[in-house]
Amino acid sequence: MDPHLLACVETVHTGGVPSKTLVTGQCTQIATGAPMPDGADAVVMVEETDRRDGDQVAIFTPVYPRQHVGRRGADITTGAELLQPGDLLTPSRVGSIAALGIANIEVYAKPRVAILSTGNEIIAPGQPLGPGQIYDINRFTLGSVIREHGGVAVPLPTAPDNLDELSDTVDACLGHDILVFSGGSSVGERDLTVDVIRRKGEILFHGIAVKPGKPTVFGTIGTTPVLGMPGYPTSCLSNAYMLLMPVLRRLARLPEHRFHTVSVPAAQRIVSTTGRHQFYTVRVVDGTAVSAFKASGDITSMSQADGYIEIPAQTDIVEEGETVEVKLF
């Protein structure tokens, strides 16, 4: 088939605007995305054309009206609702805001959560580990949960087991939306989290019927909610998912987090503690739930698990082969 010849009357580069109106037998060369001249109703890709001598352009493919034409306003029409209050600003949504020429929008502030690790035995990773010392794990696991679920983690210097010093540290961070203690929430002589909350505010509950994570305390100091987590890493992280995460997401105006779940048979018999609702970590191996729980102080009970099962307080045994619902991390 012989090509169809048109006369090119103008070339419009990126950012330019056509100045000539086309009539039958004419065309304009434009850059991708450039506005079309009046009189034009279709676009042909340059790969399907050939520039001849002078202003002649040969077209080798059939053309239909509105071919390769993006109509103004076709993506976001006037009056369309682009976003609703509470929508998360994903990269594509940020791009759609920019597409409308909007430079600034109002957003909800991320909740700021102060993290205060307590204990004379706690030191920061990277330092030499002395006798009787342990590295601060919970500062980092709590910070990760906070950031993942819409908050800003504000780690504070580790506080020693001294009630007056701990009280002074607490005074300095009451401007945060939430204060989270790591350690000191049990009933030992040096478990001072409970004492400092009682001294400066009000305790709403101390101890919850769960495993791991029983020695947990919650209260308020002034208008600041204060959550005291157990020092054991698995207990702390488990309660961060159960207690801290829902509050964070509510403050950040995020929807309720829903774990993905799978139903599989238990690979072995699991003995639980009657009277305490247990969060029992497992790995999913060959379509079965294999125990991953070691002890409340072992972070690998969580890090080497795929998720957890919930064992109700009134249940003392999960039999081998019994179907369990695994909530995946």
C-alpha cells in the first residue's frame, strides 16, 4: 500500500504550543504529550512515518479519529473526589495531588512516641558487653513497630534504676503523645516503672491475663498515656502488637490493622497456661504450624516465627493435628 502524504506546517517541541490551525492534507510534528493544534483529531507515532524532501511526511499505517490522543481532564474530571480524610498518602496519591498543581495539603500529624528503656544492666548495641549487662533490644523493636504503624519513634537515653532520676526523665518527655517504658513493670525491688507512674499520675491497670506479657502496666501522667512494657523482648514485642499498635493506628487515623491468616493443623501438641490468653509463635512448615516459641526472654521466639496462634485462657491443650488459625506477621 502506498503511503499517504501530508504537508508538515509546524514543529512543536516539548513545552511549546501550536500556532497554526490544520486543514485537510496538513500535519504538525509535536513532542509526546504536547498539545494538539486546532484542526487535528489524531496522532501517528513517528516510527510509523517517514520525513520526505521538503515538508512532506509519509504515513504508512491507517489512522482513526482520536488515535493516541489523551483528552484534557480525562484522568481527573472537574468535581471528582480525589482523596478522602484519612486516606494514606501513597506515592501514587502524592503524584495525583501534584498533577492538580496543589503544592500544600493539610495532613494529620504522626503521633510521637517516647521510648524509655530502664535498668542498670541495659547498654546500647555497639558497646562492649560487660558482666551482668544485656543489649537494649526493646528500644529497636518498639521503634520499628511505631514507625511501621504511623508513628514517630523518639528513643530516650537509658534510665538507671533510680526513682528520682527516672522521675526527672519522665518530666522531660511528657509532651509526647505516648510514653512507653521498657522494663521495670513487674513487682521487683528495682521495677520502678510502676512507682514513677503512681508517684506522678494514675495507674489504670497493672498486670494482664496474657502469655507472654503479664507484667504490663498502663496509666496516665497528666494527659499523657503511659504504657509500661515487660523487659523480656518477646513479651515486650507481643504486647506492642496487642496494645500499642491499635492505639497508634487510631491516633494516626489509619484503618484497623488486619493480619493475614492461614488455617493449618498443629504439627505437635501444645500445652498452654490455663487462665491466661496465650499468643504462641509458630512457623508454617509444609502446611503445618510448628512451634517457634522458646521463652519470653528469647527474641528469636519472634524473629524466627512466621506468625502466632491465639490460645484462649480456658484452653490448656492444643492437640497435634488440631486446626489452628495462624496470624502472619
